[in-house]
Amino acid sequence: MVDQRCVPCFLTTYKRLFRKFDVSETQQKVFLEYFYTTIENDGSGFAPIIQRNLNKTFCRILNIEDPFKEEKDESNRVALELYDKWKPKVIESESPFNLALKLAIAGNIMDYGASKSFDIHKTIDRVIASDFTVDKSELLKQGLKKARKVLYLGDNAGEIVFDRLFIETIMHGNINFAVKGEHVLNDVTMDDSVQVGMHYAADVISNGYDAPSTILERCSREFQEDFRSADLIISKGQGNLEGLLSESDPRIFFLLMVKCDLIAETLGVKKGDFVVFNQLKQSN
């Protein structure tokens, strides 16, 4: 059974969508019956899979493809304006890598699946003024220098623009940027990658699945091969962390802003903290 702390978050998301699409009482009843049945009976207890199934059912009931399209388009627009502002500052910075990394993590706040609103400007100011609560950024920097092939796992629309800036700053010659196979919440898809010009910075690939996470056994064989062959993997956001943390893979660097108590407890940090986390066991 899914952790009960996830249920109010799920429910809040769909109640917002009820209002946005003026969902009829009959449609709400049908969806909520499915919602509570799924919460109570899903055998996986795995939040990304449950969220994926809820999203698909909501879209089927309303006969829509992408319920967050407007929010995603607006996030990409706002982030592209910020890209034009921050790109010169990154280039002129004493440490372009560190500033671009902080901006990439600040971009993780752009998540309509977790919140109905956010302030990207305040988040940028806060992350720049803060230290990472878990800071494996130097290990990441050194790993990128050695890696022949890098896989970068995208998370949200809008956030993808800051990922592009970080990738451009890294200046690595062989980076694949992975998007979701289909629309789910406000996660990035091929449409978003084209919209923000990610293909100028990296080779964009699909993971072949439509959960708001990276769940290896359900991704395409092509993506699984890309995952296996990568020397270093950058994983953005909570959803990807949920899908990959149990892999205990030292190649993976998790970059995120912690947005809920469950993830905070898992990582031993506080809600709102900024994290660059890696599971490499270093000898003394």
C-alpha cells in the first residue's frame, strides 16, 4: 500500500484539475471511485506507478491528452526568459559549473504536480545564497571529466531550460537527455525538448514509458541499453529519485529540491533543502 502521506498530494492535484476543466459531478465521482480503489488495492505501493495510472484514467474520463499543457508551455516561456538573463551571468561567473548547477536545481521548483504555484525567482535567490544540504557536487564535477558517456534524466517542463544551461556549461561531448515517453503531469516530453531547444545541447531520447519517474524495468529496451552504457547519470527531481534510489547505483547523481516529508525522511534532510546526492561508498 502506498505511503499514506502521498494520498493528500495526489488528491490535491486532481482537485485542481477538476476546477481547471470544470469537471462534472458524474465525472468526478467516476474518477474518485477509481482513485480510492487504486489507493487501497494497488499492490505495488509505488507512488510513481499509482500517479501514472491516476493520470491516464483522468485523461481517459475527460478525453484529453495533456491536462498540464498550458502550465508546461508557460513554464517553458518563463524559463527561456530567465535563460537569456542568466546565461551571461553563468559565463562570467567565477565558477560557471557551480552557478549553473544551482540554477538547474532551482529549476526543480517548477512542478505543477507537487504545487499549484511557485516562485522561481525567489527559489533562484534562495539556492544561490544557500549551501547544498547534501553536497556531492565536486564528485559530480570530477566524474563528468572522466565519463565518456553521460545520461541526463529530465524532470519537469520549465526546469528543462535550466538543465539545458547546465549541460551547455558542462561542455561534454556525449550527453543523452531523456524525456518521458508520453504526457504525464508536467514532466518533460519530446514536445518540450523541441520547444526549449534542448537538441542544441544534447541528444534527446525517450525513456519509452509514461510514469513521472524512471522505472527501468518498464522503460524501452533502447533506453535500458542507454542507461546501462552510461558512465555517469544525472537524475533530476523527486520522481526519478523514487524510481532509481533502490538501484544503489554509484553512477547516479540525484539533483533535486526536497518537496515532501517522505523524501526528506528518506534522504535524512528537511523539506525545502537542496541536494546533490550520490550513493558511492568512498573509502577512508
